[in-house]
Amino acid sequence: MKRTRRDFIKKGLISTAGVSIIPNLIKPDIKGYNPLGRQNKIIHRTLGNTGISVPIVGMGMYDNTSLLPHAHEIGLTFILSSGDYRYGNAERRIGDFVRSKPRESFVVVTGFDPRKFLDNRTLKFRKNATSDVIIKFAEESLDRLKLEYIDIYNICNLASKDAVLYEPFLQAVGELKRSGKIRFVGAATHQNEPLVLRTAADSNVYDVVMTAYNFRKENREDIKRAISYASGKGLGIIAMKTQAGVYWDKDRKKMINMKAALKWVLQNENVHTSVPAFSNTDELDEGFSVMEDLTLTPSELRDLKIVDEKSDEGLYCQQCRKCMDQCPGSPDIPALMRCYMYAYGYRNVAKAKDTLSSLNLNEISCQNCETCAVKCTMGFDIKKKVLDIIRINDIPEEFLS
């Protein structure tokens, strides 16, 4: 008798979800961890039903791993990376540092970007996305980290119900949990955030959702409601893209108020932690300092320009995907716009190039179009931005190492 997806989730994965209790009984917690006993204020929230208490400000780690000693000193214990970052070198460096400290002093989050197994039109996985794929990637991450276990393992770039509930991957994370290689399972999304949050919450599989959430999201109220729903179901909520592109302009003359942007996100108590990408100790200290007072001042509210719903200022793409049906060439425009933001907003050309490389684009159709048919909801000149950002393909990799 052929099993349906509903049967699979009920029979196979409810038991898998139950396994998540076991690692909590045998692994240490970091509640209130402050290694040097410093007096800086640290607000902790519990990451859903995982039981892990984490600072509300964590850190995304791409090529900024040199900040780990300072992060540890001030009490920043939640660090996020990915097996795809800098060809695995980010994980290697994180592992080197974490192994030199008490394991309970950090929550280590990493993940797998399955973009090359996704159809960028339907947002469904192709047949070559087998359970062995994710097991292999997770074991490679463990090998690079050289840790006994990964606290949270994310399946990234999920943007459809089919992708969130893709059975081969759910089987794989269940196996990884049972073996003790990962403690908890996360879903990460840049797009269709409310759908992903609700689907993950109802799945009886995921423990955590990492979602794009910031003051510039036009669907921020929908995301807020979905975050509340998922949190109410016991999921831990991690906010990413909290700084909304960092700058209002490509020339980096008008910086978004970083503290205000982060405060805006963290005022939502259903957001348990956040993972801004700090590039130096001053930025890290500034981000951590929001915990002194999460109240947004009138000046900060003005800085965020929230009332201007349709402003074409800024580098942050809404990832609404309305452009996709307008372009006959089928490039992944939302991902290309993220590359643009990484390069010009985050000032991280390496991340922009890595993301561009992951798209496996043989040719950009914009190069052959005389007139761009895409009408971006943010007013972006899509063709101009695409032709600008693809120039990074010509930068030798050794210049970015």
C-alpha cells in the first residue's frame, strides 16, 4: 500500500520529532553563559521547545571568524555559519575556536544550501535531491568542525510547501538526529516566509525556523503573524537579514541606522535570537549594545522611514518573486539581487561571488536583452543591477581569500 505524505509525516516523523528530547537530556545548556563575568547586559530568550537559552543577538559567520575571541569575551554564544561559506573554511575556523573552549559556551548552527537541487521556477526539489545528499553534507560539516555534534542544522533556501516537506530530506535529518550528529533541525528562508514558517510549524519535524525579517519587508505584518504562530507551536525563531541591506544607497554614503533596525526586530518577543553579520569589533559591540534598551526612540523611528512603503531607496530586495514571471530568460533574479546587496551593502564581495557561483548560470539573459520587461516592486533597475553584479565573476578567487 502506497504511503501518502500525510502518512509519512504522522508515522515516520512524529517519532523523529520525539528524538529531539533525547539530546537535550545529555547535552549541556548555555543558559546565562558569560565567560568572564562581565557586567554587560545580556538578554536571553529560550529557543522554542529546544530548551536552549540564547542571547537575543547572535552572529552570522561568513569570513569574519576572527571576531570569535571578542564574541566569546562579551558573551555572544550563538554563532551561525554554513557548509557553503568560503568552501567550508568558515566551519573549519569556527571548529578550531570552539574546540578550545567549553563546548557548552557556544551554540553552533550550520547548514546546507540545496539551491542547485531546486527548480528556481517551481521552488520544488529535483529528483537528484536524495536523502544521501543531505547526510553527506552534514557529515562533511561535522568533519570540518571536528565537533561531536551540531546544535542546529539548517536546510536553507526553502521557499515552498513542497520543499519544506520534501520527504527524502526529512528522512535524512531524522536519521542524523537519531545518530546524535545533530540536536535540532532548522528551516531557513528568504522568500515566502509566512508560508515556510507555518508549514514548518505544522510539520512535527522542524525545531527552529530562520527567517528574513526586517523593517523594510513589505509583508512584515504577515511575517510577524506567522512568527507568532510558529513560536506558539514551540518552534525557535531566528531572524536574519535584520539590517535590510545596511545602506540606503549603492555608494554607501547613507547608512541605515543599524541599532534601530536590530531593535525593531528584537522588540518582537517571539523572535528568540538574531544573526547580524558583523565585520569588526566596533560593529559587534554596537549590535550587542542594543540589549541595554530595546526601546526605539522617535529619532530612530524616523531613521527607519517605515512609513515610506514604496521607497526605491536601499539595496534590500523583497524576494517577492513577482519578477520571475516577467522575465523570459528565467534567471533567479531574487538571488542575483541578494548578490548585489552582499557586494554593495554588506561590502562582502566574496559572499556575493559565492552566491552567484551557486546559481550555476551559464549565461545571463540580461546581456542579450535590449529592453528589460521586469517592473520591480521596489523600483529597481533589474537589468542594470544584474549586469553590474555579474562582473564579480571576473575577479580571481585568490583576490578574495
